[in-house]
Amino acid sequence: MKSYKKIIGILLTSLITLCLTSALAFAASAAESTYLRGDADGNGIVDVKDVTTIQSVLAEITDDSDKKIELRADINGDGLDISDATEIQMNIAGYENIWHIGEKAAYPQPTTEPQTTKKPVPTKDPYELPIIFN
């Protein structure tokens, strides 16, 4: 009788541990899949350090080869430029937040389909003169 209780206790403990581990892993993956709009440095806060990060990328002092800084900091959708830094500064100063700075956004999901490039279809020039052989 005691051995059954011990086995059931071990099974319940294992089940609870498994559930907690899964929940924590899900929460961690959800946190990694979102970012704050305007949080250029990715620290979870939109502040003047983000403005400095944008300026550093624009001056080519900071590398952004993976384009994550640009993704997080491109406020108005026209590519990373000094106007994005200005919009963040205006938001920090309390101006109207028309660009949803500081709101959560999702990172784009990578596509699993292979990228195929279409070869151009050769077209005949309608103004080409026929070649006549004698």
C-alpha cells in the first residue's frame, strides 16, 4: 500500500515538473518573439539610449548586419534614419504617440518555404527584323 502511494507521489511530482517546465519554456519563447517599437537596443525600455543606438548605427559605429536594430527602431516604416530618433525623443518628451512607440510588436516569422528565383522568360523583340539568307 505504501509503495503505491510512493509511486503515485513520484508520478505527480514528475507531471507537475513537466508542466511547469513547458509553461516556462513557452513564456520564454513568447518573450523572444516580441519587441517594443522604438526599443533600438533591445533592453525592454524605450529611452534616450535607444536614440543613441540609432545614431550609432547611422554613423556606422554599431553593426546592424542582422537588421534587428532597424526592425525595432524604424518607427515610421521608411527605413532607419534620423527621423526615427527624433520621433523617439518626441515620445520621451511627452508629445503625441502617433507611431505606437513602446507598444509590443512581433518579430517576423521566418518562412519555411525555399526561396526560388524565377528565371526571366525570353521574349522576342517585336521590332526585330527577320534575317533572310540568299
